[in-house]
Amino acid sequence: MTEGVIWKQLVRFFLPILFGSLFQQLYNTADAVIVGNFVGKEALAAVGGTTGTFINLLVGFFTGLASGATVIIAQYYGAKEHDALRRALHTGIALGIAGGAVFMIIGLVFAPGILTLMRTPADILDHAVTYMRIYFSGIIPGLLYNIGAGILRALGDSRRPLIVLIICCICNIVLDLLFVLGFHMGVAGAGLATTISQVISCFCVLYFLMRMPEEHCRLSPVQIRFDRVTLYKIVQIGLPAGLQSTMYNISNVIIQMTVNDFGTDTIAAWTVYSKIDSIFWMTISAFGVAITTFVGQNFGARKFDRIKRGVKVCFGMSVIAAAAISIFSVTCGGFIYRLFNNDPGVLAVGDVILKTVPPLFVTYNLIEILSGAVRGCGDAVRPMLMTMFGVCVLRLVWIFTVVPLSPNIRTLILSYPITWTVTSIAFLIYYLHGGWLKRRMRVNGMQP
């Protein structure tokens, strides 16, 4: 990504990530569609509502932490530092194994207490506990896939992770139909189908890494271990991103708790909306991954003017994409809701949500693109702080002060575009006047 026409390089890298994210989302969407239509709205709320929020909390933290490995691998690859790249690759895989083991214990042991603490309604609690425990039993291969795919993308390969996800998504849908419709296993069948599919995706991506043609990019199982210096660099970049994701998801957990207070219809409507909403998040996140990798490789290659041009191009493309998704969500959202569930109460709440948030998706774009750019150069702490206060803290203030004055779903979800706008302004000021690039150049011994 250090050579060629910038927009072509970004599109060529972005599209496989986007399609991969779409297929990855189909894992849980297939679960939700099948249980929503053939088991009931309680099962739908359990599979995608409270459980999804908590799963995103833990997985989001690890993904942010693992992004430290992605950033330094991209930088080492751009700088052609082969020995350092090899150590980072194997340390990243070791981190996936260790992190997955910790999360598995948390999910299996503490699922009932966590879901009760989140005020999960009694009519869906048993379903939610079952789904969460089955999901976390397969969290190690799930995290290994995520970090393995991130490593491939850092090396410029976004095509093979897409191939893996297409195959495994098809497996998940087939297994969903088999376990839920054929064996009548309910939410347990949906969870088992997702877990088996994640195991398959993990083995596929690890196989690709072990077959890399360049020796310094090749995974060797006997070399999987923590390198202390490399782990420190990964944590230095990744921990702020992980904490940022955690704070973001904590605010979402509190929002989910508030949604839970509104009843099962609202929980089910929020669950379905999350599938529509995920189209935007997958798209903008794919742009974020693309610009982080682009900036990381060009920073390592010391092509600083190319970094600035790439950020402008990527932001322009993301705005066009966000506008298209907003139009699609508003015009087609009602039809999508009916694919999941036809309950009148669920549809009424869904209509309110669709008219409130999707028209303002574009207010988030600057956050993703600019934070990805500065993180690609190794500046992770300041993006974390801006997101933490601009999005998370401000959103919590809204929930605890404004929502009690008007306790309804519209007031609650207005917290999204309001906090996005405030944080986007902060990021723009920091990017233009914060001196972040010169500071990272000095830290890495480069001439400003």
C-alpha cells in the first residue's frame, strides 16, 4: 500500500474487508432470523440483545488490544524489518490464545450473574444464559480468527480472510437450519452452529499463515510465545484501543439495560435494528481498518505526504458510503424488520428507531477515519481519551440526566448522533492542529 493510486489501493483493500464483515455478521444474523421466526421473539431477544451487547464488550476489548499487533506488523512490513515482524506475528497469536482462555472462563462461569446484572427480563434469561455459555465455549478459535485475519490484512492480504468467512458463513446457515429446525434445539442450536463455524474459520486462517510464501511472514506453531519487548509495544498501542472499545461498549451495555426496562418488544426491535445498524458499522470499520493499515505501512516506509492524501481520500469515500447506507436503512428498514418478526409492537418500536439514528450516520465518520489514521502511526492514547469523554462519558450523562425526563426509546437513542457530532469536532481539531504526526516521527527516530 506504499505505491500506486491511493483510491484504487484503498478500494482494493477495503472491499474484501467489507464483504468479510458482512459475511461475519451473517453468523449472528442467521441465528436471529431462524430463532426469531421458528422459536419466538423471546429467543430472538436472547440471541441478539443482551448477549450480543456483552459479547461485543469482551470481543471489542480484545480486538482493540490486538490492533496493536496489526499496527506494528504493518509498520515492520513497510520498513522491511523481518525479524521484528516475525516476533510480532507469533506474539500476536499467543495473545489470542491467552485472551481466549480468560474470556472463556468469564463467559462460562459468570453468564447468569452478568445477565441478571444487566436486568435481562425473566422470560428470556434462560435462553440468554444458554446461548452465551455455548458461544464462549468457542471463544478461543473466534479470537484466533480475528487476530489471524488482522495479521493477514496488515501484510496487505484482505482477500483470503474473505474467502474463509464466505465458507464458514455458509456452514453456519446450514448448521442453524439443521440444529434449530431439524433437531429442534432452539437457541442452543443457534449457538452451537456459530461455535462450530468459528472453529472452522480459525483453522483456515491459521493454515494460510503457516503457508505464507515469505518466511518472515510465516506462522510456525513451535515459535508461538510471548516476546517481552514486542508484547510491550503491542500493549502500548493496543491497550488504549481496547479500553476505548470497552468504554464504548460499557455505554452500550447501559443503553441495553435501559432498553431492557422498556420490555420484550423494545428489546426485540433493538435486536433487529442492530442487524440493520451493523451494515453501517461494518462499512465504516472496514474504512477504519483500511486507513490504519495504509497509514501504518506508509509510516514505516516514511511516506508522510502519502499518509495525508490517503486520509482525505478515505474520508471522502466513507462519507459517500454513509449517505448511501442512511438512505437504504430509512427506505428498506421496515421490510427488513418483517424478515425477523411480524409482531406489531416490535414493528412500531422499530419504526421510531429507523427514523431517529440512520439519517445521522455520517456524523460518526471523522471519528473512525481520523482515529484509525493516528493509531496507524502509533498514537493510541489521545484517540482513546477523546472517544472516552466525547462518546462514552457524554452518552452516560445523557442517559442519567435527560432520559429520566422523557423515558422512551427515541430520547435514549438520540444520545448516538449527539455524542458522535461532539467527538468528531474534537478529532478534527486534533488531527489538524495536534502535532501528532511530528510527535510520532520523533518517537520513532525519524526526521520531522
